Amino acid sequence: MALSDNGTDDRTEKSLEENSGIDVSVDARMDVKTGIYDGVRRNMKQRHVQMIALAGTLGTGLFLVSGKAIAIAGPAGALLAFIHVGTICYCMLMCLGEMMCYMPISGGYTHFTERFLDPAAGFALGWLQWYAGVVLLPTEMIGATIIIGFWDSGPDGSGLLRSHMAGYLTLLAFLSVAVNFLGVRWFGESEFIFARLAIIKIMLVLGCIIGGLVIDLGGAPGHDGIGFRYWKDPGAFAPFIVPGNTGKFLGWFEVLVFAAYSCLGMELLAMAAAEVQNPRYALAKAVRRVFYRIMIFNVFGILIVGMLVPYNDPRLLQSTGTAASSPFVLAITRVGIKGLPSVINAGVLTSAFSAGNSLLYASSRQLYGLALRGQAPRIFARTTKGGLPITALSFSSIWVLLSYMALSEGASTVLTWLSNLVSIMGFCTWGIICLTYIRFYQGLKHHGIDRTTFTYRNAFQPYPAYWALGWSIVIVLFNGCSVFIRGEWVTSSFIIAYINIPIFLLLYGAYKIFKKTKIVSVEAMDFHSNVPPPETIDVHDSPESTMGKMAAWLF
């Protein structure tokens, strides 16, 4: 593929310069810090970014990890944990939404952190988030393989054969990498396809919720109305490690990390800001709809499962290498319904692959954004004539090979390790995004910039930012507290709980020492460089036909 340092349409730039007096190639696309040209193109349509947001709410976490969440905290404990994490996630997204709609540029939240908080923090966050993305990608591949194992459990039913697992991992990894190498438009279309297969995702979860209610009310074979039976026996809260209320609290707190795994990926919207058409309108629309997706998919989903499966069902914690421990599948098989578990697993499989697609896309753009700002080797800023960050994508794709760890350690164990590691990293990222927003908010006030003119804003800010920041700090610092209980020390659990903190501090300190950076003062904050003016990218044509209006409402 031919490489180019300039991928814009000359006629478009000439027209924009004549009409607005803006030197687009310098002011908007040429990074003021490094002089590197931002060669990505706005080839992604609005419906594509909606699907990226949907993929962030519907990966394998809700379907696989939620079972262990119920087993640890009980149905009420898991429900409260998912609601609590949902509020943290949505508050974070409100912060991110305002910044990315104001500045729809490459680099996303790492760029914002560098510009409004501290360049060293942006560097550390960018590399840590890139590493989280390339680790979570094989996690989704492993999760998808576990799902496939539901149909291929070996001749004796003992579990997925390693040779078959290797084949499935290879196929899924190849497809995910191939789709991303075809370019952003094909990536967007694949997300859209796998999400109608978003429609299938939506219908899958809604079907599980409605079907679960039918089963709960006695509509299954046998007509046994369950109601809240399992909330009474064995109970609504499960004690974790220690008995009594202390154990119930520990169970709730432990499940916060599992709940985060089901919400991770929503922040990936910021990575698409530089490549989506009409970004301010498209991104604002996506952010506004995330709240309802969290409520419907995660909260109602965990509520229904908690009504149908008792927390002491041993299959919730089994490690067979198949998807038989998925609580949605367990809920249906417990009442004797056949066939539907396969349908559910097929839908979950599309979710896993779609989420993996989004992660590879976001990781490559994360690395590209770092290179664009001089915080990664310059070679990663190279793009093709079509605007594909080819070197960043190639390097990020290599890490999908981590999925083969499952062949030696066991898919369930690796999935748990990686999901916990990345979930905790998610809280680190969310906290830094909120802290960056607080500085962004203070800078706007100092520079006299009116937030009421923004395409997206929240009237309650900055209080949602403080809420999400405070809880992110609490969870990051205390998520591993259970290992300090007498007799519960597990070295690997301690490392997973806290390894992100020293890595971040090491990256932050090293960059600060070598680059001699300072915390950005409100006076020095730059709200204008590289920000595309509204007249260059904002176009909102309301659909006139009924079908067009319906499509706009959905996507």
C-alpha cells in the first residue's frame, strides 16, 4: 500500500479556506506540537459510531462474567454493583462526551489529558490504555472461543479440545485483523453488520429479559412461577470470604470489577472522533443513548438472571472451557427449554467478535494518536493514502497472539485474569478522564468560553465528574483488599489488583523527568489548536422520509 503524508481532498480544503479564511491543512490537520500531518479521513458514517458505542455495552462480559458476579455477591449484590458501576461509567462518559464533541480530533482522551492536565499523564495514560486494549482483544477472542466450545465440547463432553481451540482462535484473530486492515469504512460496515447482528444483539438481550420474565412468571414448561424465590433461598446477598454483613459488603465490592468489565469500551468512542463524519452531532447522539443501553442491557439483564439462577448453583463458577456457565444459558436449561441456548450463544458470539473488532481499531488509533503528538515513535503516525494508520495497526495486531495463552493455562483462567486486569485499568482510565474534564471545565471558565453553545454538555457538571473520579480512586485503591484477609493471600490476585498503579507511576515519572513537563495551568490551556471549526465538519441534514427518520432514531 502506498503511504502518504497528506490524505485530504485539495478541492475541499480550497473551498473551506475561501469560505472561512481558515488554513485547514495547518490549523486543523497539522499537529501544532510535532508538525506531523494527521492523515486519517472522515470515512466513518454516523451509524458506524453508534455501533461502536453499542459494542462497548455488549461484549462477552455481560454473558460470561455476570455468572461469577452472581455467585460472589448474590442477585441483589450483583444488581447493586452493576447499577453503581453504571452510574460511574455514565458520569465518565458525560465528561468525555463534552470534550470530544468540542475537540473531535485524533488521540481522544489521551490528547485531552496531555492538553488540559499534564503531558506526562497523557503519555502514561496513552500507553497504559493501548496496552489495556491489546490485552482485552485476546480476552474477547478467548471469550468467543469459550462460546464456540458450547457446541464443541469434545467426544466425551470433557471440554473443548486444545487443537480445536487453537483453530478457532486462529480463525477469529485472522478475521478481526483482516477487517481492520480493509480500512475504517469496512471496519464500520463490519460493526454495523455484526450489530444487526446490533439488531441481533439488541434483540438477544431484550429476548433474554422478556423470556426470563415469562419463565419467572411461570410461562416455561411445568408452569412453575419462580418470582423472587431465589432471593429468599439461598438469599439476595451472598457472603464473600467471611460470614455476615461484612462478607456481603465484600461480595458487593468484589463484583464492582466484574461489572466494570461489562461497561468497558464505551470510552472507545473518543478514538473514532477524527474519522467519523459530522462528528459533533454523531458523538453527542451516541453518548446520550448510552444511559438507556446501560439500564436495559446490563441492569435489567443482571436482574433477570438473578431471579432465575440461585447464587449457589455450582455451574456459575465451573471451569469447563465451554459457555455452559453463561447465566443466560443456565436460566433456560434449568427449566427444560431446549434449542434456545444455542441461539443465545450464537448471538453472544457475534457480540464477542464485534467487541474484539472495536478494540483492535481503538488500540491502533490510540498508538497513532500518541505518535501524532510525539509520544510514540514517529513511524506509527504513517498512514496510507486512504487514511489507514498502517504501522500502528500492524503493531497492535501482533498482540492478538496473546490469546494462545489459553492453550496452556485454560480458557476460563486466562479470561478471568485478563478481564480483572483490564477492568481495574478501566477504572484508572475513567478516573483520569474525569480529572481531565475537571481541569477542562476550569479552563473553560477561565477563558470565558460559553458551554451552553456546545453541541453536547451536561447541566449538572462538574458534580458527575467528581462522583466518577472519587469512586474510581476508591475502587483502584481497594479492589484487592480481600487478599489481605487472613488466609486469603494469593500473589497473582494481588499483582492483578495493583500492577497498573506502579506501571502508570513509572511511565508518568519517567516522562516527567526526561521531558521536564509541568501540570498545565488554566492560563496555558489551548482550546483552539487543531480543533476543526464547525463550518468545516458540522453538517446535520434531518431526514425527511419516515424510514429515514426511523433509521436516524435507531442509529
